[in-house]
Amino acid sequence: LFLKFVYFFFLFKLGSSAREFNELDLSPNLFTELPIIQICNFSNLFLLDLSDNKITNMTNRFSQLSCLRFLKRLDLSFNNISSGLISSDFDDFFGYDLVYLNLNNNQIPLVETQ
């Protein structure tokens, strides 16, 4: 658990290029929010697994992931997401090639349409 988190943040200090990665598995960890600045350095990702963390709020966060223009699979299952989602949160994000979004086992009360 702790080692994976440490490895993620020390990749850059060891000289690895984040752009070389196309899959990033950060599950399980203790993230309470998206580490968006660090994740956006992995611009060639097609799979991002943030399942089994402690993320609580995704309102207005999906648009921040638009930096991952090749992302096809996003797993946010088994978090603590308890904020409602607004359909416009996905406008920029789903304009790309995302084909899989897993939000299972959260406490999302509703998805509002605008």
C-alpha cells in the first residue's frame, strides 16, 4: 500500500519519463482526492486505476482529467465518492475516447442533468 504511493511520487526523481507509461494503477492507496497535477504528467495513459482509495468528491473533477487525451479506461470504484455528479462535469472529458468508467461501490446520490 505505502510502497506503491511512494513509487508513484519518486518516479520523476529517479529519471523515468512519465510520458512513457500507458497504464497507471494507484489502487489501493489512501488518496482522498485526485492527484491531478501528478497524473497529468502521464499524458499518454490509456488506463488509470484509482479504485479502492478514499476519494470523496468528483464534482468538477472530470474536466481536470482532460489532460489525459488518450484515456480509454478509468476505474474509480470502491472509493467514498458521496457528492452528486452533474452531467456537464463530463462534457470535456467524454469528448475523447473513454470507453469504460467504473463508479461502482461509491455513495453517489444522483447525477443531475443540466
